[in-house]
Amino acid sequence: MRLNKFLSDAGVCSRREADRLVESGRVSIDGKPAMLGSQVEEHNRICIDGKEIQRQERKVLLLFHKPRGIECTADMRVKKNVISYVNYPLRVYYAGRLDKDSEGLLLLTNQGDLVQELMKAGNFHEKEYVVTVNKPVTEEFMRKIREGVPILGTVTRKCLAERVGNTEFRIVLTQGLNRQIRRMCEYLGYEVKRLKRVRIMNLELGELPVGQYREATQEELSELHKLLEKSQKSRQEGREKERYAGGKPVKNAGKYRTPSSWKKKTGKAGKNGGLKKNG
């Protein structure tokens, strides 16, 4: 198999990060420097910084309540890196980032293919956040957040958002631009004081204490794989539609739905921003 897939399956890092390690000269195969695209076999001795890497058998998916101040990096030179903080007995890697000043749900796993699927923006996977800002949230502010805000040379996707307090709102994103929520709020004249991720797809933070982790349940894993299969199918159908449309872009066919937690609270789908939207 390709070297980057081997390292990903071993729980070392994502495939992209594996390529970076190879480019920096930190990876060797049987004592010789590895090259991008190298193929490896079972008998090869793969090392990073001279330490041999073994493929892991037991696959895990951890839900971790990341505290503020912990950095999403596998660089052990960073004092407060998330890998050292969790100190899990198997080698795991984070799937999706939370910036240093943010808190909440972070997924860690040793399944490289799972990381790849979770991080694909084209899959429109939902991520839900609770955000506290520095001044009262107005309906005009919420409307603009839902409709899309120009940042980083693009306009953010339409999204679900609802006001839940004088200076607090919930938002569900299906993309992961760098510091997206903070940039959206800044563009509209607001400053984020606290940002907490509470859900990724069907995986919820719930009452998990800050700094603690737990393994995903079998029920959660089953539902997660169903959602991933569904998104893969939708993506393939989108490519087929685009091909038959002469190469013209086709909007994602999936629709946002009001999260069940919002329905329980409001009693109605569609209230306070709980709208169905095309991707």
C-alpha cells in the first residue's frame, strides 16, 4: 500500500500530514529516506525520526472534550498539544480541528480512512457550535449569519442558526474554513468571547466533563457509518448529475434539518432559524 495510507492506518496522522513528514525527511523505509508516493509491504521497516511504526489492530474512535488552551497538533514540541494531553495508550490522531481558544467536542481515532471522510468539506457533514459574543445578538445579525458572510475570498454556505440568549447563539456549519465562526462574527462587528463545539454529525458532547474522553458506542458508530455512506452516495450522485449537465456545477442535493435537540427545545421545526436549506 502507499506509505501515507500505512501511516494513516497506523494512527500516526492523516495522509496529508504523512506526506508532509515524508517531505521533511523524517520518514524512512528500511533505513533509507522515504519518497512521496512510496509503496510499502508488510516486511518493510517504517520509521519516523528513527522510531519504528507498527500497524495497530484495534480501531478506536474517541469523543474528547477539549479544554481551551490545548492545541490541535501532533507536534510534541508544543507544550500543550492534544495528543500528549489525552495520553491514550494507542496512537490516535484528531479528525478536524478546534483552535486553541475554542473548546468542546474533538474526535480522535487511529482510523485514517475515517479521518479522510470526516474532513471532506464536500460531504456537507454537520458541526454544531454554541457561541457567546461581546454584545446583544440581533435578528439582523442572525439573518446575515444564516445567509452567508464574505470571508477568505468566498461567501460562507447558508447555515442553520438560532439565538439562545442575549449574547449567545447556536450555529450548524457544513464547512470548515479557518476560524470560520470568529471571522464571520468579526465581519459583522462582533467579537467571539466563547466558542464551544457540541456536535459532529450524530456524535454529541453531552455531559462529557472538560478534559475527559470516552469511546464511541456501537450504536453511535453504526449511525456514523450510515451517515458517511449516505454522504458518499450523495457526492457520487452529484458528480453524475454534473457530468450529464455538461460539466456545470450542481448544488448538493442534501438538506439541512433542524437538529433534534432544537426541536425538543422549540417544539417546532423551523423556529429561530431551524429552516431546511439546500447545500
